[in-house]
Amino acid sequence: MSAPAGLETMEITPTLVAEHGLSPTEYERILEILGREPTFPELGVFSAMWSEHCGYKSSKPLLRTLPTEGACVVQGPGENAGVIDAGDGWGLAFKIESHNHPSAVEPYQGAATGAGGILRDVFTMGARPIALFDSLHFGSLESPRARYLLDGVVRGVGDYGNCVGVPTVGGEAVFDPAYERNPLINVMCIGLLRLEELAQGLAEGVGNAVMAVGARTGRDGIHGATFASEELDEGSDRRPQVQVGDPFTEKLLLEASLELIRRGLLIGIQDMGAAGLTSSASEMAARSGSGIDFDVALVPTREPGMTPYEILLSESQERMLLVARPGRENEVEDVLAKWDLEAAIIGHVTDDGNFRVRDGGEVVVEIPVTQLVDECPTYIREALEDPEVRRLRDADLTPYQGLASGEEAVRALLVLLDSPSIASRSWIYEQYDTTVGTNTIVGPGSDAAVLRLADTDRGLAVSLDCNGRYVYLDPRRGARIAVSEAARNVACSGARPSAVTNCLNFGNPLKPAVYHQLSEAVAGLAEACHALGTPVTGGNVSLYNETPEGAVYPTPVIGMLGLLDRLERVVPSFFQAPGSAVLLIGETRDELGASEFLAACHGIVAGRPPAVDLDEAGRLVDFLVEAASRGLLLSAHDCSDGGLAVTLAECAIEARGGPLGLEAELTGRVPAAAAFFGESQSRVVLSCNPEHVDSVKELAGELGLPIASIGRVGSPGERFRFGAGGLIIDVEIDEAADVYRSALPRRMEKEAGLTT
């Protein structure tokens, strides 16, 4: 192919290629594809589409090992969002995305536009968004920067969701020095659709009109995909690459898009997300095996003098690319005008397989679509475990296994309840509208959020989970735990875990230690998802979460969905009534490795994470779902961070009607520290009416699960007493509740006057 005429003029030098995140080998491949030197806009297009964020070049070979098919899967990876069958003609579209680097630079807009982008991914599938979830990882709240970032991010997610009218109903918040310079901001959205209205990002039909709709294109967010594919450093000023969101325009775009889909006016629709117009146009054509031809001079812009390069790579928010059905273009424009939105026909679908861009008629980009989208170079990189991690994992934890007295155990419990990673997150979720839409049955603070499915008596349970410390010390085991804990949280509500979306947050994959973490973690995810029958319908990979001080903990966040046949059988997480019997299902082992107890009470991150038996994890899910369906349980709370003592304290503190006392004892020979604070997996604290104890134990026995009666729920004002390993934790429940509830507000009171 000869070079197109009338191109933007810029010499393509090795320095310019490197600045675009392309290696010399990748540039040689570009020369082979084009048969000539690229134009400057073409270099920008390849840079974006072959970035880690869009091209998955370090992760795609690994992701192919994940299970993606199952009886419930309607749409798997490769579209804007995954979709599962929810029964009775309903579907659920869901996906998780990261906005880590933008939020580190500008927390409010970074988080807000992260929420906006994931909303668009869901409603472009024809689904009305019904809930948002966020997984937030920050540095220690003793750090002014971490408090500044937390404040901005929470306001950003909350304001955007509140304005659009979508409740934020669950998630997680973790605080650890590993995330000090590079926070993780992952946002998940779920939408409900009629399956016959499922939409896809397709560009089919030669000559069909391609339309840009929604907000005008500006210079914000240019090269955001490439920005998300490099390390953060002290000297970089990246605010121009952070997008600016407008939730009110988003709401209009949501309603207009759903109307266009419902009326059958579209062949395809896609969000202009990462890499903007470039990715949406090329990906729609690639899915359809077609070509696309458009003119950037026809794209509505909000700033004068924008170049083709800028228009192609802008990530301005609240924009969509549509392919209209032939002869229906005027109807599309009428619908958008009704919602006070702009629409512009900018090009058409072709059959030549090329991604062709014009500027006032002159060709400035011409690249084969398949080679641009589907043939991004992929790499299986060198993987070597960091010897320091191996040393930490093999550390001798004997000095920490004993507790001198019950008073020392009480102090440890109060330290853990005061840890921001365990304490009440109400300071966060009270800034969100959690009930708009009136479908929220169980909101934030529980093991899983539960939502009503449309006007039915069925429900949807959702959990977001990942313990990055586990994955750091043992990536494969840590990832297996993330999946099994997410499934367990969903099952605690009574729902059957169905499918997964994931967000893989890692450091620089060019470093062998990081690639080892990534490859081992994906292997662990695959093993757990296979074992639990929860296929992966899509997700996001966020690499280069790293600063000169080092990488974040490897953090593969798991978003787990589960379906509940009868909402009346939903099981709360916390104690419901005085006099209830308290049981523990699962085995408590002598395990302290990687625990919050070691980190918060002793300041060390060491040891092997607790063992996880995936067969046992699956049987526990079966038990929880069946026990809920029979109406045997009053509450079920997953035992995880902080161990059994913390889990029991949470059940008592968050009890219905206010804190309740507890009298409990765990028998056995496990040392006190591990018995109180070890984080053995596949354990759940149950409460039930005393007359149901035998039935609960019989069901557990049928499934081969260990279970024991350990105590009784007390009354308001009674003490919290829990004995294990020859010691007793004895504390006023109201004192424990005050520590638990004040931990975040007390720290955030220091926030006034903070700067970046």
C-alpha cells in the first residue's frame, strides 16, 4: 500500500516511538503491516491499541486459560460487558474496570470517570444499570496523601452514581502502605436487560452510517490508554490525560441509548472508552470482519483546531459510536435530539477490512483492522519469584503464636477492630445513595449486597473480594482464596454463585518477579473458577501499578454474582436475635501466616497464607445455599480478615437493633493466637433458632463439613465473651462497637486542609 497523501507531518524517530510505549521490535512489525513508515496519527493509533490497557499483550496468553463458558453465560469476554441468563427472559450485564493511574493524579475526576465508563460499558449492552460497586485500595490512613485520595475518590464515585441515579451498594476498602503512591480504584457495574434486547458492538452492513453521539470531543484524556500502561513517576504531570466527567450528560446518554436499542434502530453501539474513537471504531469493525471509513473533520469537537491525532485518541467522556440501521438515521437523530444530545454521521461501514480515517477527505490513517485489533504482539515473559517474598513466606512465626493473657487478647481484638481494613466502612458508603431504584434488599456492610431482580421475588447477590497480602506472599494460593471467598460471601446470603468478572491489578510485567505474580495468580483464578463452576465473563487487566518505590501488592479483584430463587430466604450477615444458637462451620487450623493480626498487631507481613481446599469450598457453598432454602439460618457471616474473634465481634456489633452480647467458646488444641485471629479458610459463623441446630448439623454432616455449636447470642448491654486456647476475650460490647465504628471517621477528621 502506498502512503496516503496529505498527512500530518512529524518525523517518526526512535525517541518518538519509545515515547508512544512501543518497542523497536513492535515498530518493525508496524512497518511490515503498513509496508511503509506510519504517519503520526497512525503511530498514535498503534500506540493505543497495542498498549497493555487495550492490547493485553502481557496477559492475553494467560487469560486464555480462564474458563469462560457455562450454562448461564450468554455473552463472554470480548464485548463491552459479559452477560448471564437470570431466568424468565432476563439477563444481567456486568463488568469491572480500573481507573488507578487517573485517580492517583486527580482522585475526584479519576474515580468519577471510572464510574461513568463502566456504566457505559453496561448500558451499551442494552442493560439498565441497577448497581455500582467499588474496590478501593489505599495507603495507610496515617498518611495525609492516603486521606486526600480516599476523600476525593469516595466523592467522585458517589457524586457520579448519585447524579446518574444508580446506587452504589457494596464493595471493599483496604488500607496498606503497599498502595501508598499507587491506589487501586476498581468500579463494577451490573445492569438488567431483556435478553431479546441484547446489543453488541458491531459494525456490519456495507455503507451503513457510523455516528458519533453524546458529548463533544475535547483534549482531555488524550493517550489515557497509554498512560494506564506505564509506571507513575514523581516528575510526570498527567492531569491533561485524566478525563473530566459530566454525570448529567451520562444520564441523558443512558436513556437515549436504551431507547435506540429498544426500538431496534441500531446494528451496533460501543462506548468511546480507553483509546476513544480509535478503539470503538476499530473493535466494532474487527468483531464484524468488516472495515470502517470515517472523517475526523465531521466529529463534533468542543475545542478549536483539534488535530486528527487528538480527535482519534481523546478519551473525553459521555460519548458513543453507533452504527445505524439503513434508512433509520433520521430516527436515530430524532431520539438523540429528544434527549438533548448531538449526533453526527462521520463515516460508513466498508467491506475492505481497513481502519481508514480521513481529515476533510484526505486519508490520514489506513491500517488493516484485523492486524490492528487482533494481532497485537503478545508475550510470555520471564517469570521468577522474588527471593525476598520466598523468605517472608518461609518466616518462622513461632514468636507470634502465643498470647500471654486474656487482657493481651482483648488488646489485640481492639487493635484489629480499629484497623481501617476491618473497621466499619460506614464513613464511605454513607456518602453513596444506596437505595435509589428501590431494589436494594441488603446494602453495604454485609458479606454480599442483595438486589431484587425487576418485579420478581428473585434476587441477585454480589461480592467484591481480594486480599492482596495473600497474593503477594503466595500468588496462586492467594488468587484461589479470592475466588473462594467471593463465592462464600455470595453463598452466605443464600445465593448460588454463578459467574465472575475480574480486575487484575499488578505491577510492571517486564519485571520477572511481577510476571511471576501475574502468571501464578491467573493460574490460581482458573483453578478456583473451574472448581466452583463460576466462569469468567470478562474483566480488565491493569498493569504498571508501580512507582519508583515499588509495585503494589498483586491484587486480582474478583466480582462474583449469584442468583437467589426466593428473596424471602435471603440470609443476613449478622446476629438477629438474643438467645440464638451460634455455630461455626469449617475447621480452625494453626494458621497465622499473612494475617491481619500479624500486620496490625505486630507490623509484619510474613508467613504462608492459609490453605484452601477448593472441593471443601464448593461443599460449603452447597451447604449455605441449601440451608438458606430450607429456612434454617438466621445469619451467616464469612470468617476472613482478623479471624474468628473479629467475625464474632462484627456479628455482635452489627446485630439487628444494635449491639448484642455473646457467650462463646471454641474447643480444641489450636494455640490461642491462631484460634482467635488466624484466618483459616472455608469457615462461616452461623446463627439459628435453637430448635434448628440439629437440622443444621445434619445437613453439614451430609456434605462432610465439620460443624460445632460454640455459643449463644446475648442481650443488649451484655458482655462479649469468647474463649479459645485457654484464654478468654472479655470486653464490653459497646466499647468494641465504638472502636469499630469510629476508626475511619477519627482518622479522616485530620483530612481538612490536605493537598496533593
